[in-house]
Amino acid sequence: MELRQLKYFIEVAKREHVTEAAIHMHVAQSAVSRQITNLEEELGVQLFTREGRNVKLTKAGALFMEHAQAALDEIELAKRKVDEFLNPESGQIHLGFPNTLAPKTLTFAIASFKEQHPDIGFHLKQGTHEQLLEKVVSGEIDIALVSPVPKHHPDVTGHIFFSEKILALLPLNHPLAGKPSLRLDELRSEHFVTFSNGFSMRDLFFDACKHIGFKPHISFEGDDADTIKGLVAAGLGITLLPEMSLSDNVPRETKRMNISEPDLSRSVGVIVTKKRELAPSDMMFYRFLISFYDMLNQFGQ
């Protein structure tokens, strides 16, 4: 089995058309067809069925596709890691961070790192907590900032930078907005705007309400903190957000408030995989992040 056979197979499977795959890969259609035939003969199974001018994966083909793509991804990752090992100062760092983490300090961290290592590039991806965990384990990203930081995950190791409070955000004209602080129990009859399923902030919020003894009424679920803050300003509900999310871009028509009971907070930090060593450029940035946030903690962020 040859690497080019896997590449041809995956391209045909994605495009469901041999000619289009050949054009995209800048090779002759006959070469693609021949390599697919050779692959089927080696495996002893038909991988595609023809439907007019198009082709479709068979059940065996779909099964092979899943593992072939994973194998090709690992090979590409290995090539990239070797390149970075040979020249760490020109590596590419694939970094993930959650939608609920204010980007202000992260962009400052990257800018500070780039001053020391100007030729290292960054590919940034946002995602939910679970998505970031999966991407780190699979190797799609090298490092991820997450919250909360998992303590006993079998495939990743984490380092906590700091803990931040969870605050309430209310419309400015809300009857409770004049109080110095709130108890979560006081909000049991309120309508909330919050994050969608898959966001760790949503899980923290629902767990806290369950512990108090109520299920929150949800009027809106979204994926963007600024949208949620805007809906609170419009009077469509109240929300709970991390303190850093409320450090800027807070609408005038709202008021952020401390929650006195229970004491809600979340850990914020970084994760890397246990399955393989970081490339030198990744390790430089990983160590830089730890020292950068240690410095911020000394000066109160």
C-alpha cells in the first residue's frame, strides 16, 4: 500500500468524482483510476460504486476512509513536527481557545511571544471545551487554553493559570440591580440567556442551580458572549459570565454583580496531550504561557 494511493482514495471519496479528484491533484484521471483499482485488489474489497458520472463509497469503503484519513493526518502531523524540530524558530503553533475566554490577555501573550520569536506562526481555533479536548488529543491543535482545566483526563495534562469568579449580569433597571450582591437562590424565578449545549460555562451554571435546588428558565441559548450580553441589555433575561468576559464590552444598560452564595469560580489554564511530545516551537510557547500568566498573577492580571 502506497501513500499516494491513500491520497488518491481520500480525494475521490471527498469529491465523489474521479475526474474532479484528478484535476484537483494535477494528475491524469487514468493514474487515479489505476491506483484505486490497485488498492481495491490489495484490500480484496470494492471501495466505490459508480452512480452515473459520480462514485459513492461502499460500506467497506466508508470504513476504510475513516482510518485512511486518520493515518494521513498522522503522517502530515509527523512531517510538520520533524520540520519544526529541525528549525523551531520557524515552526507553526496550532492553538485553541474557548469562546468564553476573553481574548484580550491571549492576544497580548501571543504578541509578546512574537516579539521574541518573530518567525513562528500561529493558527488559532475557537471551540467548546469538549471540542478543544478532542482536537488536542487528535493532534489537530497542539495547545489549548481551556476552562475548567481537567484534573484527571487520561489523554491530556493541564496547568492552571488562575481562577476567576463567575458574576451575574442584569439589566440596569432590574429590581435586584440596586443590591450590593446577589445570592443565586434569588434568581430562581428569572429568565436566563446562556450558552448552548457543549459549553463548560453552561454546565457550571446548570450544576450551580441544581445544587441550590432549581432548574433555570432559559429564554435564549447562544455561542457568543457579546450576543448574550446584548440580550441582557435588551431586557430578555439575565446571565452568569466569567469575570474576564465582563472586563470590557459591557453594555451601559447592564450591571455586573457579585454572587455571594454560592461562591462560583472556574479554573483557567492550558492543556497539551500526553500521547506525544510537543515540538520544540510548541514547547517554547507552552513554557512562555506559564511564565506569562505567572507574571500577570503577580501584578493582579
